[in-house]
Amino acid sequence: MVDANGYVAVCNQRAIDLLGLPSDLMRSNPSFEAVKRWQMEQGEFGAVTEQLLRAIKYEGINVEILDYERLRPDGTVLEVRTNRLPNGGMVRTFTDITVRKAAENAIRVSEERLRLALQASRMAAWELDLETEWVNRSENSMALMGISSGPSSDFVDRVHAEDRERVTNFRRTVMLEGSGTAEVRYLLPTGAQTWLALRAERKDEKRLIGLSFDIADRKAAESAIWQTANHDPLTGLANRALFQVRLTEALENAETSGSGVGLLLLDLDDFKDVNDTLGHAVGDLLLQEAALRLRSFAMEADTVARLGGDEFAIIVANISATGEAIARASEIVEALHAPFQHEGRALSTTVSIGLAIFPEHHRDSAELMKDADIALYRAKEQGRSQAVVYTSAARETMEHRVTIARDVRAGIAARQFVPFYQPKVSLVTGSIVGFEALARWKHPSMGLLTPAYFGSMFAEQAISLALGEQMIRQVAGDIRSWIDQGLECGRVAVNLSSAEISDPHVASRILGILEEADVPTAHFEVEVTETAFLGRRTATASSILNELHEAGVSIALDDFGTGFASLLHLKQFPVDHIKIDQSFVRNLISDDSDAAIVAAIVSLGHAMRMRITAEGVETTEQAARLREAGCDSAQGYLYAMPLEEARVPSTIRDWPLPI
Ligand code: C2E
Ligand code: CA
Ligand code: CA
């Protein structure tokens, strides 16, 4: 087998022997070209006896087969068959047909030698009279094919129904061109099916003479190679190459029959964690188990494939309604949820699925793949373990995101992102107790942009880390300069994204920056949201927050009350400060239950020795109500908008500003 890059990927010992290849060359991972060059030097291609170049359809998959026969310098004859693989590689099989060639030659020499040769090469000879349709067959025909001389229908009736047309074509070719070949499936009297090759020449206007020989072994070898080339060895599922072929076929069939095709892209959630923590052997088992479960959901006409890593795909053929595909996808999500037992341990995985449907979403296979991919991304983003159907809105969001990502990267490189500072004000004394740094983009043509425009980038690992670091460096520099000017800036908080909180080095990086800028940790705070704690991030987040907390950095829990955090998290993590989300403050005056929630958060937080800040305070009534509830401080447009650095010193000096 030659891979897509032109290197010999597999070459068995039999092939090395047949071709007389030197083993040190084959051990050196040679390119196909290098092997050919060596053979050329040995005079291997001196005589290509019969150049049979033809392209045929092979086993339902479109591969071009280039066949020829080659006379080797030592006199042996090889039949060379080349199957091109859809990925650009190829599989070559070599058969020693010296004996068969000798037999074919012997036909022209003597009857007796012919008889012996036929027997030796499991080959039957025949002569067809086109006027009477009577066939004279050699003696050994009975042993080989279960028929002796008789009408041509004796043979044709035993040929597989789907292959009879090949026999007709074969006869036509021999008559028109003088010679021809064919390969057909043939039913033996024992009931077993075999493969026969037919070769014939036109003797005159009324007669064909030919040979039939058994090629079951070669067909079996070819199908084994086909299996290897098109399937994933770990799970036995179709591989990416076969998947592509099947998808194209399914779409063509649906187009003709007017039905639909559902394309499911699946990705195991957290598979990397299983691999990293329990080892590759367990990871492999999990993949095999997942494959087994996926296969149990597939119908006869469907294709289940492993596209690589922990990525799978299912082509659901012949669906009549979108709902059908959605139902299948939901069932799969459910089924993969159930843990499986491995050495007394329950292993579990969940799966996220992106679903796209032909013809509803796109008709082209590449576009349909992209649709499913976009839907999969959504499924991951919305919390995993679910199936999401493609929408054109999702594609727009995605494309928008790609554009923004490019611009934001350029903006970071050009240092266009700056912190704006919003004061936090004590509800008891009215003085400034700190600031929150909020990212702003000084866009060269669009002006000042807020996270409403670029906030989706906080979810992009690399971008978020780069942006966060730039923010923290500037904030540290600003704090230092305020201290130097003798300004009481209190604690200045920076928001940490989920991406930052999953990076184990973030704590030491922050502490390093503070030290470099000579900023005491008592002036610094990080704000994290509850989602940063959840799921697989818990362990990393916990150690980051502990490291920061122990160094004297305050930890604030942002947007409190909106996420999934439980009281357990407040105990589990070193939280110093709770920020009550805007949504509870907004209706504080009109909605009694919001007021009750705020009161509960305040008393709970105080009992755990945490400070409480209310966000988004816009009216004096809200401020008064929060003060009554015992809330420590507040932040919002009532006091100040986020301000650029240049305005901070005067704001601190002149505080309180007349409201
Ligand atoms: P957040 O951390 O909840 O920040 C508070 C948001 O509320 C800010 O929006 C702020 O401008 C806005 N706000 C302040 N007072 C009021 C008010 O009285 N009424 C109303 N309606 N809104 C008020 P902003 O600056 O657009 O930031 C949005 C979100 O983007 C932030 O929510 C935060 O999650 C994120 N973010 C901002 N800067 C950064 C950053 O540097 N790093 C990270 N990771 N996230 C950031
Ligand atoms: Ca915040
Ligand atoms: Ca907030």
C-alpha cells in the first residue's frame, strides 16, 4: 500500500519475495518512486507483456484499477493490479501467473500439454458456437465449474444475476475487438459462490474460444485490502475516506428518490481527560464502546464512521422528516450517557452532536459537513451532552466570530485594548472602595467598542489569554501610577475569563506581573463567574484561586445568582467578595422576590465573612434599598460610568461627585 504522500506504507514479505526487492531498501521507509527506480535499474520493466489499462467500477466504490502483466527478468510473469484509493494513495497486488500464462501459451502448442496445464492452473477451456449456442468444454470443466459440454445457458444460469450483463458485454467485446476479459460471480453446484475470470478470442465469425479460471483467492485478498483501506482498525467503523464516498452516494440517492439525508457529527465530551488520566488503553476501550453503541442505532442503510480521534459521524439515509433525524440524535445522546463497566470501575462519557439535513440545509456535501460542524460547535458551547440542529443564524454568528477574531488579534497586536475603570462605592460612607477594570477597544475606524461587540472572544482560549495579559499589565501599571500620585484607589478588580481560569499558569503570571510593577496584592482583585468553577475546570480553578488568595489577592464571585453555583462552591473556593448580579438589582423596587433574594445573599455572605457589592445600580431608590439590606458597596451608572484612565485621578480627588 502506498500512502497519499507517495511512501510505501505496507509491503508484506510475499510481495518482497515475488518482486525480488532488497530488504534493506524496504526497511528504509522508501518512497514509491525510489522502489520503481531500483526496479528499473534491475531491468524489471523491460517487457510488459500485455498492457491492460482500464478503469472499472470496483465493489461499489469508485476506484480506478490499472492492471497489467509483467514479464520479470527471471522469466516469471506477474499480474499487477492497482487500486487507487479516494485519499490519493493506492493498493497494489501482485500475483504470480507464470503457470497460467504457460497454460495459455500451451493452447497453441498441443492438446495433451493443454490438458495438463489446465488442470495445474485450475482453468477450463471452452469453445462457443455462436449459431447453435453450444459450448464444447474441456474435461476438467466438471470439476471446476460443475458443468460439461452443453448449451451456453448452462453457464449463464449459474452466473450471479447482477453479473449477467457483464457476460453479454464480454461477448460483444470479443466479437467487436477480437478479444476480451470479464470477472463474474458464479454459483457452484455445492451452493458456494466463487469468482471466475473469463478470457476469450474470436476464432472466426461463428466461434469464440476461451478460458475460465477461479479467482476467488484474489478477490478475497482484494476485499481484505479494501477493508483495511476503508475502515478504522480500532473500532471497525468506516474511516474518513469511506465516509466521504458514502456521503456523496447518500446525497445522490436522496436527490433521485426525493428523500432526505441526516448528517450527524459526534464528538465525545471530555475524552481527552479520560485519555490523560486513565491512559490510552482505557481511552481505546471507551472509543470501542462508543462505536458499539453508535452502531446499535444505525439502520442497514446508514453509515457509522470514525473520522479520527474522538470524532464520529453517522449518515442517516432516507429520512422523510427533520424530526426523525432529531429524534435519532437525541436517542444517541441518551444512550451514550449510560456508564459502562471496566475493571470494576464505571466509565462514562457524554456526546455532543451537530446535525445537518439534506436538502433542508445544504445540498452540497462539503457545505453540509460545515453545517453539521457549526451545529456541533454550538452543542459544545451550550454545555455539551446534547444534539443541536444547524441554523443559518448559527452560521452567521460563526462567520461573524471568525471575522471578529481576526480583527481582535490585530487589535491586540496593535495594543488597541485598554482598561476603563468603574468605581465601586461604599454604601455606608459613600467613598470609593475600589474599581472594576473593563476592557474597551479603541478601534481605529469604529471608535470605542465595548464587550457587547467583542465579548464572544473571551471564549476563545488563545485570544482571551493574550487580551487578559494585556489588560492585567496595563491595570498593574495604572495602579502603580495612582499610588505614586498618592491617590486612594482601593482594590482594583480584573475579570478573568473561563479560558484564563483553565490555564494552570495564570496565577503565577498574574503575581509575576504585580511584582514586576511593584503593586501590592492588597490593591488587586480578580472577578470570576460561577461557570469558571464548574465541570472539568473545578480542580484547576480551585488551585489557581487558592494560590492568588494566599498571596493576598481578593477573589470576587461575579454575576452571583445567575449561574449554577451552589452554596457548596462558596465553601469550596476561597471567595472574599460576592457581586450580586444586575438582574436582581434592576427590579429590586418592584419585585418582592428579587428583594428577598438580595437580602438572603447579603446575610449568607456576611455569615461567611464575605463582602457584598451590588452591580448595575442606576437609581437612588435602589441604592437606598441595598443599604437597608446591609449590602456593603455598589457599582453602577448612578455613581459613574466606566472611565478612561486619564479621568481616574480627578475622579478620586474630587469624590464624591455631585449626583
Ligand atoms: P461584568 O463583569 O458583569 O461587568 C459589568 C458590566 O455592566 C459592564 O459592561 C459595565 O459597563 C456594565 N454596567 C456598569 N454599570 C451599569 C449600570 O448601571 N447599568 C447597566 N445596564 N450596566 C452597567 P461591559 O463593560 O460591557 O462588560 C461586559 C462584560 O464583559 C463584563 O460583565 C465582563 O463579564 C466582560 N468583560 C469586560 N472586560 C473584561 C475583561 O477585561 N476580561 C474579561 N475576561 N471579561 C471582561
Ligand atoms: Ca465583572
Ligand atoms: Ca458582573
